[in-house]
Amino acid sequence: MSDMAQADASAASSSPQDANEPSVQPSPEETAKCAHCGKAPDAVKECNRCHSVSYCNKDCQKSHFKAHKKECASLAQAYMSKHTPKLASRAPPKETNRNTGFKKWQFDT
């Protein structure tokens, strides 16, 4: 019986179901490192265009830009296809005295 238990255990460990399970990826906060120097500072800033790399300061961003520039456009397209852009909304027009006077005239006649 122990041979059968070992066979079941080995079959379970090599089942294709294990290969299809999604891997657990750490959150971006855990992996946030500067793309240029590799440091993990308290506050990193993402590339505004592709959001795939982070930098600890402007100097590292400028130094790494030549290498990142080649892939940034394609990464930005991939990011935009998955995320909707945040657009600024326009404030509603303010009611001015000119508009109020016109409305009053319109209803008085």
C-alpha cells in the first residue's frame, strides 16, 4: 500500500495542473526599485508614459533614458490598452449676470 501512496504523491506533484496555476507575483510596492541604480528608496517615481519602470530621482531617470527610450513607446501602448486614461473634467460654466439677465428677459416677454 505504501507503494501506491508514493505513486499517487509523485503523480500529483508532476500533474499538469501545477504548471497551469498562476504564479503569485509580488505587489509593485514590494518590487519598486530604481531602474538605473537598483536602489529601493522610500519613494520611487514611475515613468509617466509607460508606467513600467521606476526611478529614485531625476538624475537616474535622465541617465537611464537612452536605454529605456527604445522600449518605452511599445510599453506605453500596452499600458494604454489595459488602462483607461484619466482625463481632466471641465468645470461647469459659472452663472454670470449676463446669462441671468437674458434668462429673466426671456421669461418676462
